Amino acid sequence: MRVRLFYHDRCFDGVATAAVFSVFFRRIEDPSAEFVCTGLAYKASQLFDESLFDGDENVIVDFKYSSSPRVTWWFDHHQSAFLSPEDAEHFRRDSSGRKFYDPTYKSCTKFLATVAEEKFGVKLPELGELIEWADIIDGAQYPDARTAVEMGAPAMKLTLVIEGSDGNVGRKIIQWMARRRLEHIASEPEIQTLFEPLYRRHLESIDLIRERARYDRHVVFFDVAGAGHEGYNKFIPYYLFPQSVYTVSVSTSSYRTKVSVGSNPWAPREPKHNLATICERYGGGGHARVGAISFEISELGRARAVAGEILEELRQET
């Protein structure tokens, strides 16, 4: 059996969910199933192409819903999981028993593992470390910003590699996660070779954000568009400005312009805004505590204008 497995690319939780699903599926359906993994990224354009669903089974994990009749399994935990009200209604009418959604979970990995045990009787104790770390990373459940930024744990090193490397690396890590401990994966020569320059770049991004960030009325704002950094550790602003409650940033990559909106997990007071709801107004989404909006590469001016609107709204919070 050939399984086409779509997952949230360049994301520890996305990669981990794909690994857990592969183990779960082989346990209940076909031990010899062949998995063809495809990473998906949030873009301003339409997310799904029907021709992509070419497997005997077509699976989406940790990503938006598709109403295609070719999709046989779906797991997600994002508040903004549905592209349209019609998609949401399609999900509600689904009777396959193979599509699951719960935005109360901090990670899709933990959600999938829970469904596997409670709905299908499949326990996955051998993946306990992976499931725990996915929940910590995607739910920002670190003890402090220093732990999140200084990257001492194997899972944190892998997060940096996953977020900073192409899909081929992610697909290989999915295979490894299904059967190996994180420390053994992180010690692979290939991973070490990728990690070292990415870590140097990570340190450079700390300096870049320190230089460009401005703090005002409990919100940190910075614009790194055109600075040559396609990504950065989202906890750096709170590492540099521990008194902050929110962060808003503008960045560019090879395929999009992005506005990121986040809240400090260690803030001196509880954030009041639902950031996914704010981002949904502009075609984005996410979770209550973190969200993003994708624009076309050419829409940098529009992205900066939207960031300014959100920034002013958050700064008005009392």
C-alpha cells in the first residue's frame, strides 16, 4: 500500500506527527505500507492541488483541512484549520471515523497519540520521548526563554535543523523519529553538519533582532525583511525583552512575506488577545497565543501595513 502523507513542513510538531502517524498506521492497517512524505507550507495562494492526492491512502497531519474525497485521514489542532465555512461543514458531516480535530491540544503529535490510544487501542510507549518533546516545543512549555533559545537539548537541536533545512532532511528525520531516540538522531554526522552553520546563523539572528527590535507598551516589534534570514527562533524577542507580552514581526523568505504575531509564555501578565482570531482577519491563523499571516513575496508593503495595524491594536491593551 502506498500512503501519501502530508505534514506541516519545517516544523518539529509537523515532522513528529508524521512519524507517529506512520507507526500508528503500520500497526493498525499495513505493516509494510510505503510512505511518501510531502511537506506543506502556509502560503498566500491556494494550499491544495487535487493532483497531489495520488496515494492509496492520502493523509494530512498538522495542517489545514481538505474536503477532497481522496483524503482518507486528517489530524489537526490549529484554531484556523478550515479554509472556508464549507470545509468546516464538510468535516462535521464526515462519517469515516478517520478525521480528527481538537484545537485544545498544544501539539498535533500529542493529539494523534491520544486518538490512537483512545479510539483505536494503539499505545505508543516507544514514542513517548518524541510525543513529550513535541508537546513542549509546539506548546512553548519551556521553563524559561533561555532554555528555548540556547538549544542545549537534542530536541532543540533537531528543531533548528528541521526549521532551517529543505524537505529532504525533514523526510529523513521522519523515518528516524519512527524508530530512534532523539539524542541518536541529533548525533548523526549529517545532522551535526547541518546544525553547526544553522546555530551560528541562529546566534547572528539574536544580534539582528536585538539591533532592529523596538519595545513599546509591552509589545516588541521588528522588521527583518531583506536581511537574509528566512527564519528565526520565535522566543528570541522574549529572551531579549522578558518584560514583553507580545511580539509582532515582518520577515521574508524564498516563497512568501510573513507577519508573525506571538505572546510571551513567561509574560509578567496574562495576554488578553486571541492572536489566531486577529490573524484570521487578514487571511492568516494559528493558535490563541501565536499566529501568522502569509503574503505574496511582492506584498511587503501590504504586510508592513498589516503589521502596523496589529501592533497598534496590541499596544492599546490595558
